[in-house]
Amino acid sequence: MLKQVLRLAACLAVCVSMTSAASVNFVENWEDDQAGAIPGSPWYADPLMPAGGLSIISGEAYNHTWTPGVGYGTNGLLVNSAGFGGKDAGVQARLVPVGRWVEATDAAPLTFEYFAKSGYVKYAEWYFEISLGDVHAPRLVDVGTGNPLPNPIPVIALGKPMIESGVWTKDTCFFDGSAWWPVDHLNYNDVWQFFGMTLNSDTITIPSEGTVPRAYTGVFDRISIYTRDYTSSYYTVIDDVSVTGGTVVHALTVSPESGLLSLGEVGGPFDPQCKTYALTNVGSSPIDWTASKNQSWLDVAPASGTLAVGAAIDVNVCINASADALPLGTHTDQVVFTDAISGNVQNRSVQLYVGHADTFTELFITNNDLSNRTLTFTPDGSAHYYTACSTSATAFPVSPNEGTTVTISGDNFQKVTLAQGATVRLYGQAYSEFYVGANGYITFGSGDFNAVESLVSHFNRPRISALFTDLNPTQGQISWRQMMDRAVVTYTNVVETGTPGDNSFQIEMFYDGRIRMTWLGLSAPDGLVGLSRGTGIPPDYLPSDLSSYGSCPAGPHPADFDGDGDVDLSDFGHLQLCLTGPSVLVIQPFCGNADLDSDDDVDQVGMDRFLPCLMGPDLPIPVNCLPN
């Protein structure tokens, strides 16, 4: 199994081209400030408290990362000393520009850290806060009593508060948005100590303390230093403050982040024609917004509006009829969403491929979204060769219980030869044999050992990849089955190497050229899925979005073989023509629909199921007859 070693190398070619959401990287050590001054940029006065009392202090004892002999880098921030007289003091700095916010999620945690050193802390109070707007953690909630505020407020704090009732605490505490809770103790002996927490979607993790619920789960835009002194002659110094990670979001959020990619022939139509973007105001005041574009073949509606706090609206970006006159080639535009209040803009690309052939192939790095889905590929004579449609799936179309087990180990494959001259087709090429690979694909012409999914490997030979990834075929079962109208390969509860859980999927290859793939439960988050002609990566390759194809049209009633809406003598004649007798497999592609009991023959049992449906021309089919 090579993939455990090579996964990173295989990912690099794709991963380096991916963009990720911006994160926060706020770091402050005060080395560019003048000793004795108040904190300079990016800090500014907190409107709720004066800045007086906070000052820059110099000397190697006051710098957490000072290196002897370097001769510089010796500043820290003195947050309390004698003479404050019990007054508040503090400053703020923005983590993100106006009109943007930072959120902490499980996928992108936000880490808040600093170092502190204190001579004595009994008569002093200080802590750092990250908040949304000008708000501070109240000192009206007793530390550790479990009596939270009735409603969370948008602030998380970490430091050494004093209880409002006048009872001093030497504990380091954190404020979770609703209540203060003790963590550990600050050393009194001039020793630098680390303070930190990591915020996830709804939890806070504090070193040595563990993970606890997070009362306030919203966004942040600034960091604040709060301090109060009570005529102590001792000091506390802060250094190396950082807030990193998270995801920067705009006050005007635009979802999804992906652009519109539409395909079609010269003259149209184009699919998908539209993409809908949800605009949401996650800020604290109303937002005027606009959405603009440049090309005449693109429509954006609505193009402007005002969003109240917390409100949302859908904006539709659509290819219009003017695109029908576009020549063969790639045509592009860009939709610009603008927050008119802050001036922030967010762009979404539009790519229109006229005459581009869909390769029906998607490489999943994460978030494989094909569970409980069936995709059917039907030859249609177009430049794409197939048309694709989708339906939901709760069971395989063909039961694997009657199949023949394919015994494979490692990354090997097994050759399958069809009986009675039957052939399956891929892009019009007929094959009487194929190779079932251990790693979730079928190849034609030769087998393949490859366990590392990539576009290069997928397109290097004729291939149907249902879940091209490093599978362990000894855990689960692979089977195949030849039927009257198709050959079927099923992977049941097969495990991906190094990933918990199993994966079940099925490939049906009809003799008339159709291909159908069905996925039930998938635990693998990655993998490659698609069809390949085997001629290498197409020069104009674009990834397909396999979950975006439209629904398959409903088929006729199972007993209505000619699809004319009734069950009459024409249908009875088709059944008679296909009659084989029990346990006789006859390869008749046009007779696959006559196998009404799915046992690979057309016999008296199937006839007995059909006869209650036989009503005559233009008469309704009984409801309880072979439920569709």
C-alpha cells in the first residue's frame, strides 16, 4: 500500500493551486515602541477607559524573548504599578479592518496567547480580551460560582480579574462570554508564565485545564488590554501577545466562495445556467451593498440593496440568451460584491466554456459528497459523449448477494471475461473483458496497481473510477455479476487504508453503452471519481461537479416495456420474445427490462408477476402491480 507514503506528494500538484480563507496573524511585542511611552500603533484609546497608566518598560528582565548579548529587544508592557489609584486603564487594537470579523471554528480554531511576569499580584487586576465592538467582561459575576450572566456578551477574556464584591483572587481566570472561571495561579517570583487558550466553534481549550463550553460563540474584531491598580508597589509585565488563526469574514458575507462555471455547446444551452449567492449581514449595523458585472451575456439580480443586521438575501448570477451568440472558446467575467459602507469587495469568478466537453471527473481532496447518490451516464451523441443525471440512493440497483467474489490483495487487480460474446462500452469502445482493481476502479485493455489517486493516473488508460483511493480489499468484499443486459461490479464495506469506517459503491455497465454508479455509505473524505477515455488529461480539463447534475427523469412502469403509458399486448409480446426459462442466462441487452424478478432469466415467475398488470391499450395500470 503505497498511498500512506505518497499521499502528500500526490496532493501537492492540486493543493498548491487551492486558495483558503484568510486568517488572523496579530503579534505584538512592543519592540518598536519607545520606553516610557504608552503603547503605539496598532493600539488606540479605548473609549470606555483611559490609556493612562499603561507604559512601555525596558530592560532584559522585562522582555520574554530577550537574548543576552544581542543588545536590543528588551521592551515589555507595564500594565500595573503604584499610582493608578484604583482607576481603569486600557487600550485596544483591531484584529481585522473595519467591516470584517474573525470567527473561530473547528476547522479554523483561533489561538490567543501571551506571557506575563509579576512581582506580586494581590492588589492588581489585568486581563486581555478579544471582543466584538467596545465591550468588556463585567466584574459583577463572582469567579467560579457558576452564576452566569442571563445572556452571553461578545467577549472572551483571560487574565487576573478582581471580583466586584471586593474579594481578591490570585487565580488566573477566563471569561467565556457569560461567567468568570478560575484556571491556575500566577507565580509571584518574577518568572515568566504562559497564558493561552484556543477557541473552536463552541468550546474553549486551555492548557492544563482542558476543554470547556464557550458561552459566546460569535465573531470578534478587536483585542483589548484591561487593567486596574489598587496602590500596590509591585508590577506586572506583559509580552509577546498573539492572536492567530480563525477565519476572517466580511460584515457582508457571500456564500459560497466558489465561482460559476458553466458549460455548453455553441449556441447553447449552458449548464448550470445560474448560481445563487447568499448575502448575509453579520455586522452590527445595516449594510448597503451592490453586485456588479461587465459582460452582456451575464445577469445579476438583484444588483443592489440594504441588509438589516442579521438579514440575508439571495443574488442570482445567470448566463442569459446573449451567450448563445458566443464563439467557441472560454469566456470570463467577474461578479463584484461591494459593501458600500466599508468599501470592502468580494469577487466571484464566472467561466463560460463554449464547446467544452465535460470529462465527468472530480478529484476530492476533502468532503466527498456522493454518499447515497446514483449517477447515470447515457450516450447522447454530444461533444461530452454522455449526458449525466442523478438520483438519491438507499440501496444498490443490483443486489451483490448473487455475485461472484473477486479475490484481490494489496493493490492488485483481477481480469473478468464476459460470457456469450457480451460487451460493455466506454466512450463507444466495446470491451469483452475488463480489470477490477483493488483501489476502486475498473480499467480496460490492462490492469492497474496504482493506489494514489490523481488526474494523471485516472486519465492514463480507459477507466471507470467509482472511488479511486487506497482501499484495503481484504476488509470488505468485492464481487461481480453478469446479467442479461449489463455487467455489475460491487464494492461492499471496503475500508480505505488509514481511515476509519467503510465504503460501499457499485458500477453497472450496460451492454447498450450506459454506465451507472451508485454510492451508499462513504467514509473516505477524498478519492477520485469519473470516466476516462485513456488518452491523457484533456488539454482543456476542468473538474466536474458530480453532485450538481439534474435529476434523472422518471422511467416507465416496469411492465410497460414500450413506454407508452399502458400495459397491453405489445408489452406481452416483448415478454414472450425474451422468455428463456428458469436459470437460463441469455445475453439479450434489449431484454434486461423483462427480467421482472431480477434473477437473470425470464421465466414463469416473471410472467406471473406481469399478468396482473396486463390491462389493454390506454387503460390505467393497477396501482398494486409491480410498484414502480
